[in-house]
Amino acid sequence: MWALRAAGLLCLLRAAAEGPCPRPALPPETVLSTVGANVTLPCLQRQPEPNGTVSWKVETQAVSSERAVLEPSLLLRLVQYNDSGRYSCYVGGCLVRSLRLLVEEPPEPPSFSCYRRSHVKDILCEWQPQRRPSPRTRAVLWVKKWLTGKNATEQRCRYFPKVEKFTCRITVPPSEDDTFLLVSVCVSNGAGSTVSKDQVISANRVLKPDPPGNVLVDPVESAPQKLRVNWTYPPSWDPKFYRLHFQVRYRAERSQSYTEIDQLRETSLVIHDAWHGARHMVQVRGLEEFGHGSWSEWSQEAVGTPWADPIGLEWQTGSYSSQFPSDYDFYTDTFTFPPGLYGTEGTNEGGLGVGDHSTVPLYTFLVTGGSLFLGTGLLAGIVLRYKKKWRRGSLGQGKASAVVQHPLVPLAPPSPTSPLSEAPLLSPPASPGSVGSTGTPGSGDFGPFDVTNMDYLLVPQ
């Protein structure tokens, strides 16, 4: 099927006769010249009389002036487009001859292309000549329906000096968006004429939106590997009736390859694999939602950098200050751990990830440390006491303990005036074999100041 269509199109293009592209007829008394040539405008066939003065009056588009010459002809060197105009010769103040100078270059064969910015816009066909055309250059676009040849029309093309382009406009009814049209361009001026090759187009095939606008790249808070991209529809496209699909490409500044994401229906996107701390270049383009036509051009590059925690950067670079102000309150203020100090890079659902931080009151560390120290000391005391009891029990079962005899030292009788009690302040240390207060030898009672008596340390006196 496609082969038959291609063969039919080829035959049609070969059989299509080029429309008339005539060269405009030159009016009488016209001198044609090319740019940069030397031109001689004759006034008299003979030398003027001795008292006769030959003068020329020039009327061009740029200026009107008079030139006095002694020769019967006027020589113009290296003429340009602005030298075109009417030159009148006077002898003795009387008009003798009037000539029109036309400086032209044969037109270039046009190589045009057609596009349509949206479904509600006209088709535009444009081309840019290599050299600036003369003011008399005329361009016409011929349009007729393919195969039938009906509704043949001519559309005048305009030249825009600012952009140096010819532009032709084709109005297409909404019901004929899929109708194939045969178009060609004729360009002519006083120096000649030329015609372009025929092209077969349709309104849907040449649909090409403008690039999306207002592309912005912003960081995502607390996410050092994400970027949020936003853009808008181009002003020439109305999204009320027809929408666009978008494609986004991005790269890090140090990379030469792009990552592309397409089939986007919304005007926003979150990039999840951005490089931490690197500048990224982002561009967006659009295509009609049903795939008609072609992609738009890429938008201008927008630049953005992922989020970075300022405290974390100071900690990593060594610029974090560990000195506290003189009025710093350790019990009411908080201490902030830098991000990544106790974690690994990457995010973790439900936990702390890159860029997260935990704020813990400082007095919590003080209370916890004091409790730990007190508990450790208490545990050590209990272990020492029970170790002593276990050792005594093992000795009692193995052999009898030797009784240690303490020499009796007579005590001096107390003075009658002494206010002290009759009992001595300190009793001699009891041995394991001595008789305790209960009358049972080896009962394990010790003096109140024995180091193994933990009741003295724990029970209030």
C-alpha cells in the first residue's frame, strides 16, 4: 500500500507542471545593473555647447540630490541597491533625458519549510536567503490540493528584514487538517525569476509546537539527590482543547551525556538520581498528545543544584565551631548532631537519612551517665560482699579456723570528771573465730566500721 502511494506521489511530482513564474517586464528607459558594477548613464549623443552645462538630478529611495558634470554622460562606480532610482539629465536648465536605474541580483532558488504552531494556527512556510534581496523582489506561494488540483491559490510572501526571512501563510479549515496540499514558491525580480521544488504537506504533518517556557529547577528540602522541575505550556499553544506530551532531559555539569524521561503529561517532574552537590542542566520539549507532527525544539537550559544541609557542610569541611558562648545553658539548650555522623548515605523510610538530624537535650546525657556510674558502683560493692561470704563458707567446711589471741592491754580507769561513756569508742576487731554478739562463734558479725559491712554504707545512720 505504501509502495503504491509513494509511486503515485513520484509520478505526480514529475507530472506537475511548474506554474508561471514570469520575470517582471522592465519599463522603457530602464537601465539594469548588478550589485558592485560600474554604470554609465548617457544624456547627449554629442558634446554640449561651450556655454552649456550638464547637470543630473537623482531621485532615489534614500535621497534626492543634484550632480553637475561636464561630460554628456554620468558614471556611477560600484553601484548598490540604494543607488536604484530615476536619474534626470538637464542641459542649460532644460530636461533632456530621464533614465531609471535598477540594481538587481537574480533571486536565489528558495528552499522553504512549513510548520504549524498549534491546531488553531495557520501554516507558515519560511526560508532565509543567503544574501539580502532587492526591494523589488517578489515571492508568491502556490497552493493546491494534492491529486485533485482543486482550489489552487496564490499567497503573497513577505520579507522581514529583522530576521532576514521570507514568510508565507496558509489558512487551513479545521475539517481539512489531514488534507494533503501541493505547495511551491516563485521568487522574481527585475533580473530574473526562479521557482522552488514542490512539497506535499498537511496541517497535521507539519504540526510543531513552540518550546515550553518558564523552565525552573529547584532543590527538594532534605533530599540531596532530588530536583523539582517545573515548566509551562508555550504561549502559542492553548491546552483547553489539545494537550502536549513532554520530554525532559538533564545532566550534571561535569557529564556530557543526558538522561531522558518522556511520556510526561504534567508540567512538573521530580528527578530522583541527581548528583549530590553538582549543578544540573535541564531542558524540556513537547509533542502533540496524539503524536501528530514533530517534537518542538528543546527549551533553553535551566540550571539547579540539589539541597545541601548548611550544618552538615560546615561539619564535613571542618569549619564547625565547638566553642559555646559564655552564657550557654547546658540544661535548657539542645545539641544537634551533624547529618551523616551516625548514618550512611542514602534515605531510609522511617529512619534518619542523608540530611536528617536528631536533636537531643544535653541533660539527658548527664542523667544517663550519672545513673550508669552509680549502678556500676553498687554492683561492684555487692559482688565484693558476697565474694567474702563465699570464701568464709569454704574455709569453715575445710578446716577449723585458728583462734587469734589478742594481748590484753589494761586500760586506764576513766577519770571521774570525764564526760565520756564507760564503753570504749572502738572495739578491737573481731576475728572469724571470736564469739559474736549472739554468742555463736564464727557467726560472721563484724564491727560497724568493717569495709565489708555494706549495711553501714547503704542504711542511713
